[in-house]
Amino acid sequence: MGFVPLNFLLICFFRERGVFTSQGLIRLFFITVAIALTIYLIEQQWILPGLLTDPLGDPVSLVLQYSPFHQVASLLLGISILGCIILVGFDNTPITQGLTTALGGLVLGYILAVEHGWEIFLMASSMYMGANIIRDSYNMAYRDELTGLPHRRALNELFDSLGSTYSLAMLDVDHFKKFNDAHGHDIGDQVLQMVATRIGQVGGGGKAFRYGGEEFSVVFARMNKEDAFYHLDEVRKSIQNYEMVIRKEPRQDEAEEPGGKKQRKKGSFRRASEKVSVTISIGVADRTASGQTPFDVLKASDEALYAAKKAGRNKVSMSS
């Protein structure tokens, strides 16, 4: 019983989710063999020697006597459950959520004295874990890892479901390359995350996407560009008024003393902070003719974005 939850914990540790790779196939093979072997031994009620299952004496045995499993299985189970719960806190993804819940279901099904309880909970846990794997695969395929927003692939698929009335907006962070050069890519990533969060909160039922780099898109179904303008301008204002505090890292200029001990110079430990803010330019267009495709409207909004930048940036511009 202990090796099944241990495999669940090992899967939670895997950072590379790919299956159809050499390492992924090797992992999948060993995990499948281990789970199949464990289930077979349980079904056959194969009994291991007591020296292998209960090798521990007092005081550990006094604590583990209340467990329905043998000592080794109980310890492995406890380590696995605790490890999975901790990993959910650090890596709260559908995979870790699904594995932790499935592990709990397997244990519950084994403990409950219900006819076919093990089989029922095994099926339920497998279905739940499969659903979370599909969900995690969807996130990898359609969501941007940095910002959490759906990316261009999801936007293109949404185009197929748009009706006859809609507006599309293109948004771009002003002077982002200069900002990156001045503050570094780490701060630049934080800015993109902040901007994405604000854009994701757009009103009017707008759906936000990361188009690429510092560019974002917003889709307003059943709304013309004049109505979309208001909601986009509110997003522009919220980003313009937001100030990020950058705390500079401590800097130590250390000198080597004759004895080998490092001595920090007076004033070398500097605590300083800097407030930075960014602005965005926005172009918006809507469908005005029956022959227009969403890509035509997107191109018109991109041209409106260029007009907003040409007019001085930090503006919302509508297509003509």
C-alpha cells in the first residue's frame, strides 16, 4: 500500500509534464508497473514477511498501532500525503491538486469496510486525476505561463465563436524595451504581470489575452467600439495610476582584513526603493461590414493602436 502513494508524491515532483519524451516514457513505464504490481498484490492478498512490513519497535510501534496499515506502509503513506499537501502550497496546479485528492480517495477506499469500496474509489480517483491531467494540458496549451492569461491560440479559437457584433482591442505597454533595459527583465516580468492583472479585470464582459511580448488583446462580444472605449479607458487609467515599488538589493563592498576576515565598509549596505509606473496605448475596432473577419477587425485595431502611439501614447484610439 505504501508504494502507490509514494509514486503519487514522485509524480508531484516532476517539473516536466511531458509524457511522449524519452524521460517521460521511462517514468510512465516504472509508475505503471509499480501501480499494477501493487494492485495485483493487494487483490491476491499476498502477505509479506513481518520483518519487512513491521520492523520498528517502541516507541514508533505504539504510535503506528492505530493505523490500519503495516508500519512501513503507514510511514510511506504519511510521508506521501504530507509531501503532496506541501507541494500543493508551492505548486498549486491541476496536476498536484488531482494527485493529492486521488491519493486521499485511494486511502479512503482501502480503509472503508464497504463492498467493492476499493474498486469504486480507485475508479473515482482515476477519473478525477484524468480530468485534472486534461485541465493541466489545456492550461499548458492555451494559457500564458507568465501572466496566466489565455494566449494567441485561445484567441484564434474564440474567433470561430464570435457573432456578427463584436469589438477587438490591441493593447501595448509604452516604451517597454527601454523600461527593460533600465530596470532588468525580472522587473519587466513583474510589470507585465501587473498589466495583465489589470487588463484581466476589464469590465463590460471583455476577455483578455496575451497576444505576445508586451502586447495584449481584449475581445468584447456583442459590443461596439464606442461602448468598449469606456471600459478600455478605465483599464488605461488604472495602469497609469499604479506605482510599483522596486526595492534595490543590498550591496556590500567588502574588504579583506589581514586575518582573512571580511569587513563591510561603512555605508556599503544601502536600503533604497524606487517607484516606477508604466502606461499603455490601446487601439479598438469593431465589425462594420458583413464581409469582415475577426482578423480584419484585429488588423484595424492594430492600426488604431499605432495611431494612439503616434498621437503621444497613453491613449485609447478608435478605428476610423
